Amino acid sequence: MAVKEITAPGVSQWRFAFKVISLTFAVCVGILGSYWAYSEANHFLMVDSRFLLAVPDPGEDPKSILMDGVKHSSRQRIAHEFANDFGRSIYNIPIAERRRRLLAIGWIKEARVARVWPNQLRIEVVEREPIAFLELPADGDDKQRPSLIDAEGVIMGQEKPEKFDLPVLTGISSKLTLDDRKLRVRRLMKVLEEAGDTASRISEVDIADSDNVRVMLQMKDRAVNLILGDRHFGSRLARFIPYFEDVNRKAPDAASFDLRLEDRITAIPLTANSTVVSSLQKKAQEEPGGH
């Protein structure tokens, strides 16, 4: 006959409590062990010399910072944002904060900063594309400083000598809001788009009055100031070019030409109050029914 073992209730409860205590102890030991391992690893990454961002030689680009996409921006300007990080472990460098500071540089549209273990940083940037020059007053004096502007109305200082084949945009300043600058830049882009191949001969666009755009057009041996109004930029330029020699012969001292009226080209002299009307109007008047 089988003998049935009977366990006293108190013994069963004691065994259960022992298991709970043992499991709790094991969990605590595991947590403490993990924290100790994390602390040791964290301390190792923070202080070990193998992870330090090398201090660059005076006057030299830092070899410990790899830069991709930098064309117009100053590499020294970018490296300056990491001046406090040289000699520190790359583990300690606040990546998000450094990216935010890079985006404050005018030329930089997008930026990415990443650690390259054991002791380098990689910076990848997308730069803004300028569409025109600006002439802005320099800080503290009356001199002009060269600046450029992109399609979003962001102003960039020219940080190093470069040659851009771009028109000069006037009638815009850093005091305007970004939205206002963007609207005026769009008008510039509209002028250049409608001008087509003639855009390469436009050296300056004045959008101080966005409803009355003026351009400086290179014509053979002189530049002429043209008043285009607020529409039909391409057709008005195309209409003017064939008649330039005629109006230039009749008004060689004209300061500008008004193209806003579709049936005439009006020359505005430098000093006189009178105006000279080109043969375009005369031709319209001589045709049957012309006014």
C-alpha cells in the first residue's frame, strides 16, 4: 500500500516565502550588477583617452571632424561650433545641440552630426543655393558687405572668395521678415523664369516696389534700366530688344525705358521732363485704325 506524504501547512508557506525572497534577491543582484556594469562602461567611455576628440593644430582644419557637403560654408566656422569639444570624449558631446548650432549658420539648410568611434565626428550638411547677390550695409560703418539670398529668402554672407554668375537683387534688406523676403524673391524668380535666355543679360533686379519691377539689362556696349511693371515680364523684354537700337538712337541719354504700356516704349531722359516715344508707338499709329 502506498504511503501518502503529508506536509504541514506551515512548512509549505515557509518554502513559498523562501522562493520569493530568493527570487527578489536574485533580481536585486542582477539590477545592481547591471547598474555597476553600466557605470563602469559609462566611466570608461567618458575618460578613456582613446575616445578623445583630438585638438587640431593651430591654423589647420581638425582631422578629427569629417565634413561632407561643405562647399560654400567656411570649414573654420563649422569647426568653431565644436571648439569646446576638443579634448573631450566624443561620448560626452551633445549631438542634438551641436546640430542645432550648425543650422544657425546661414549657408546650412540641413545638418547631421554623428559619432564615428573611437574618436571622430562626421558632419553632413546640405547647403543653400544662392539665386542673387544682395548689398547690405556692414555693421558699424557705411561700407557695403557682399551677401547672397536663396529661394526661401534666407540671407547668407559670402564667407570665402567665390565667383557666382548671379544678378544683384535690390529693394530687399535683412530688416524685412523672412516671409516678406520670400515673397520678393519669388517675384525675382518669376522675372528670370519668364526672361528665358535673356535672363543671362540681366545684371540687376529692383523689387523695392513689387508691383513695379525694374531690371538692368546688358545691351551691347551699355546697360539699360527697364521698367517692367508687375506682369508680362518675358514678353515686354522680348518686345524691347528688337527696338533697342532705334530708341537708343533717338534717346541716347535716356536714364530708363518704360515698357509697361503694351503699344509703346517710353524713354525717360536723365534730366529733361519730356519723354521720347519709340517707333513702336509710331508704327501702331500709322497702321489703319491705329490710336
